Amino acid sequence: MFSLQIDLAAENTIAAQRNIEKIAVEIKSFIADSDISEFHTVLGKYLNYCQAIEEQEADRALYLAVPIETYQDFFQLSFVQRALHRYQIKLIIYDPKCEEIRLWIK
């Protein structure tokens, strides 16, 4: 039997509450050499985490946090936009320089 556990206190994943919504946030910096390769990895992890959270904490929503520059450039590609829409990926767009959230996208 396969068991998957997600550590919501891990370095790149945080659990929090936004107003009354319980959330988990997977934070990605997109600093690898290949954005598309990193996106493939991120998408797979996001989908796995969604399933695990659904089974363990159905009232918690998962968000993917990405830097604003990555969102403005790479995340505007039609391939990426279709994937975001198809898999209903919730996003947090953050500015790493100012250390602030710029946009929430459900």
C-alpha cells in the first residue's frame, strides 16, 4: 500500500488562513535553467498535493505562489494558461524584492 504524506510545515509549503479560508501555499521561485521543466515538476507536485489535501483536509485550498516576473513572462504563455485553467490552479503572485503579495487568483 502506498502512503503519501504532505508536510505542510515544510520549507516551501506553508499552511495558513486567509479570512475564513484555510489554505496551503506551495512557494516556487522558478530559478532553474528551464522554466518549462520546472513548471512540469511544479504542476505534478501541485496535483499530487491537491489530492492529498483533499483526502486529509478537504476544507483547505492549495495555492501555488510564483514570483511576479515569472507570472508576467512565462505564466502568460498560452500553454501555461491552458494548464492553469484545465487543472484549476489557484495562484498567489508575489514580489520577492518587496516581499509582498501582489495578486490572488482563484
